Amino acid sequence: MVKDRKEEQALFWQALQREWEEKLPLMEGKKLVSLYFGGGTPTLFPPEWVAAFLRRVETSGFPLDGVEISLEANPEEGELPLFSTLRSIGINRLSIGVQSLDDELLLKIGRAHGAKRAREALFAAEKAGFQNVSIDLLFDLPGQTEESFQKSLEELPHLPIHHLSLYNLTLEQDTPLYRKKNRLTFPSPALSLQLLEHALSLLPRAGLTRYEISAFAKNGLSSRHNLGYWTGRPFLGFGPSAFSYWEGERIRNTLNLVRYAKLIEESLSPIDFRERLSPIKAAQELFLVRLRLTEGAVLSDFPDLPDQMLITCKALAQEEYLEEEKGTIRLTHKGMLFYDTVASELFSV
């Protein structure tokens, strides 16, 4: 969605309101923990419409006091007037797509902002009164060196951020970066590991404590929204391509905006994908996701785990990927570094 496509915005807005009303019966008796405006560029949506949606949520019987209300923003849109408006209408958490504080690397991956613009957006958020700001930081960028990554990491203690998501760059097909990948030089696996280890050693200096493989927070400001994914909390998604996890079933809305709006208008389901795992597979999957948290997984919460999976856990503990203490299984430092190896071993059981 882009700013000057008013018809598309209006189409989306009308369908979104209707989808909310149609799903209200599902939410009867439920408590609202978090709201997340994301999955694209929600700052292109008029703030007054975001405010209207929040009012609709409240009038539907869901008080917003104490609810984490997040909104994604790009640094190039991070102006004080916009952030002040968002704060005034009830948004209390921003997720800003910084990605890097190295101008050369940002240019290589096709970002529209530079490092200066990213810093300005963060300080604008602080001035607007936000006390919960998250950024994402990438490694494995083309041409990235340990020195360039260290410069970004060393800036973090001086920036008004409260949460950080640390990801390695993944190339998605049919993107400009994917199409020119053969002309770019990416860090070797050995350098990639060095970059990650470097981040893990420096992030605590910025007051950022690791609570999940890729997530770090100050003062207990862990993302309630993301914790829902990692602990298996049910959630509902609204809008085209939105995912839901409800009553043990994964659901996705159709990706196409026009088709989504047409189906909603005709009181037809916009869902184009459903998946329900067997109880055993669902328990295995949730166990693997729970392991991503530094607090680990309590075995008594997973009575349906197959015996072979527990045997594999013991084997991985002998290889120092896992550790068990008083009925809780956690990833070791080595296991955190090689989570994909652990997950592959356990899910293949």
C-alpha cells in the first residue's frame, strides 16, 4: 500500500473493520494482551484511522489499559509530528527498521534511509514520549566486516532503544537483492559466526539482555507480542496475508487486497490456507519454539512428547547443545549458536 493510492486505502479500511466485527464472536471471554500494526508499512495508513480502529477495539469490550500496542515504522518516515500523533492516539511501542548503521551496507541492500536518518528517527521517537522502542539489526550483509559491524554495535548504548531483534540477512526470491546476489560478496560461515559472537559480547554493554535467540531487551521490556508466538498463545490476524493461530489451527488470509476485500464484502471467508497438526506434532513444534527462549521449556508442560524425542534431548545434552535442570531443558550457548541443528535433530524424530 502506498500513500497516494487512496482507493486502496479506503478498500482496506472498510474490509478491516468488517473483518473485526465478523471475528468478534471468536474473542468472547478472551483477554487482549497485545495489538500489533505491521506486516508492511502501517505508517502509510492515516493515523486517524489507526485511532478509529483502537476506539473500535475498546467499544468492542477490550480495554486498552496495560495492553502493548506496537506499530512498525521505517526510519525515513520517522518525523517528530508523526510519532507524536501516534503516541497521542495510544500507540505505546514502536518497531523501527534500522537494520544497520553503516551507510554503505544500507545502500547495498537497497534501503531508502541512511544511518543519520535512522538515528534521527530514534531520537524523534524519544522526544515524542516513546519509552519502548525496538529496532532490528542485521548481520551477514554483503561486504560486511567485523569492523563495520562493531561500529554499529558500539553506537547502541548511545541510542534511545529498549529492544533489539538480531537477524542474519536472508535472501527472498523475486526481490531486487536476490536478483543481484551473484554480484555481491557475503560473509563466510566462519565470519558470520564471528559477527554473531561479537554482537553477543557487546549487546549487554547497551543494557540489552538476551531472552530469546534473536531478541534482546532492557529493563524487562520483552516483546509481549512475540512472546505469544514463542509460548503458543492464540492470536488473530486481520487484513490480507494475515496469519492467525486459533484453537490449534494455523490460518492465513488471502494475499491479494482486492480479493480479500471482495470476500469480506460478500461475507465469505478470506482464508486461503489452513493447517492443523496432530497433537503429538503440535507438542513437538511448540517444544522446539519454546526452546528458543533463554528460560527454556518445562518438560511437565509437554506430556505428549514422544519418548524418542526425550532420548534425542539427552544425546544433544551429551554434545553440549542442551542442558537440563530440575525438569527444564534449555539451549546451551553452543545450542543457541546452532539452533537449526538442534531443531532438525528433534523434529525429525
